[in-house]
Amino acid sequence: MKKIYEEVIRFRDERKWGPVHNEKDLALSIVLEASELLENFQWKSSEESVTDSRQNIKEEMADVLIYLIQLADKLDVDLEEEVLLKLEKNALKYPVHHEEEIEFDRIRSNEE
């Protein structure tokens, strides 16, 4: 992650884009690029989309990450740390269930 982060910031800084990229515009750009990613799947099955548009999907995923890294840099957010913290939080919210427990919960909910 560190290498990607450094390369994105270097690319931005070489072009002197840092001062003109504000938080709102970076957040907006993330959504726009995510929409372009989603467009690859519109009116197609997942399998068809991946087969037909794999290269574009990869490029749009990269665009989302590039803007996210720039926003994190602007806000002084350590993305790696935040992802790990969020995963810990999600692990508490969504604990692992073994198949037997899931089946038991399903049966119990049908009986009620």
C-alpha cells in the first residue's frame, strides 16, 4: 500500500494538482469514478460484464483508489490504519457463524 500511496502523491505533486484538489472535489471524483465502474455492469450479468469489460473495470477500480488516496492525504488519514480499525469493528458487528449455527438460526426463526 505504501508504494501505491507514494506513487499517487508523486504523480499529483509533479503536476502541481495538490492545491487545486479540495476535499469536496476529491470525494465527488470518487463517486463519479465508482459510477463509471458500475456502468460496466449495467444491463448485463456479472459474468458477462467481467468477460466484456475486465480491462475497463480494472482501470475504474484504480481510478477510485487514486482519488481515495488523494483524499486521505488531504485529510491526513492513514488509510491502512483506518481499514484495519474498520475490519475490527465489522468483526464485532458481524461475527463469524459456523454453518450449524446458521442452520439453527434459520430453523429457529421459522418456528417462531
